[in-house]
Amino acid sequence: MFFFAQVKEEEEDTTEYEYMFIEGDSVPQTIVNLNPVYILGDMKFASREDRIKYLILRRKTLKVYPYAKLAAERLDSLNARLESMKKKSDRNRYTKIIQKYIEGEFSEELKKMSRTEGQILVKLIHRQTGKTTFGLVKELRSGWRAFWYNTTASMFDISLKIPYDPKNVYEDYLIEDILQRSFKSGLLVKQKAAVEYNFYDLTDIWLDKKRNK
């Protein structure tokens, strides 16, 4: 709903303002803050092989992103709960309970993942939490140490230290492209990432790299 108001200043000047009422808010606003929406063009591939590789990467990214999203949600809630506990014995008891819960929720699905899917998951966990999986395992205050060592036992060649780096790693840039397109189309539910990039800036970086080859 829109309405106008006039403010009289020193008898001779009047200033006109436009106000808006946002549904669910009783306070009138003069501006509306919107989340950024990327306008994405069609992907272009140098060869049929590149297109197939992209489609395979897309399938794997769509599969593992929900687990990275869930991991970030669990980590936030678990750490918040631990911080509210004063006694070390309570924290230790809660940690053991959560360890069993996490393993039950994630382990079986992760064991079904391929090596490349597991590596993409590690990168996306860094994107969503701001910390590498190795960093989470190292600091581990919430039972994740046993969780990660148990669930990656069949994937020893996966590096838990690899960060998400779409500025310097082309595959990571393609993963970001896949995510942005999937958020826009509704295939994936977007979760605010701890490590965020401007997708247009990333695209310019990789276009420049291709031109300078």
C-alpha cells in the first residue's frame, strides 16, 4: 500500500515523501531491501566433451549440496547449544549424544558417495560453514572428529583440507555456476553461505583468463 505525506518547512518549502507498508510490518518504509538476483546467460562449451563434464558435475553437485547445507545447519545449532552449557561434564555428555545423532543422520548416505562426490561435499562444506572440513575436525567441539574419520574411511584419498576457491579453481567456478542456476530455478533451496562471491566478478575473472591464454 502506498501513501504520500507532505512536510512543511519554514512556511514556504514542502518536501514530498513516498511511503510503503510491507505486509506483516506496521512501520512504513521509504525503501525496500531486496536480495540480489543474478541474470544468467546460457552456458557455452568449447566441445561436446566439456558439456558432458559439466552435466556430470551438475548431477553430483545437486546430489551433495543438501548435505553441505544440512551440515552447516547442524554445526550452527550444535555450537550454539554447547556455548550455552557451563559445566564441562554437561558439554561432554551432550557431545557424545550428538556424535551418535550425526553419525546416524549422515554416515550411511556419505558412504554411498563416490570419491568425487565426497570431494565436492568437502568443498561445499567450506562454502557453507567458512571452515574446511579439516579445520572442523581439528577444532571439534561437537563430535565431528569421529564422524568424519568414520565416514571417510572408505575414501582415504579425499583431502579434508581443500577449500572452496572459485576464483582460482575452474571446477569450483562451475560448481558456483551450477548452484546459482539451481537456486534461480528452484532445484535447490538457497542457504546463505559463509564464503560468498559475486558471481559476475567470478565470470569476469575466468573470461579474462581465457582471453589471456
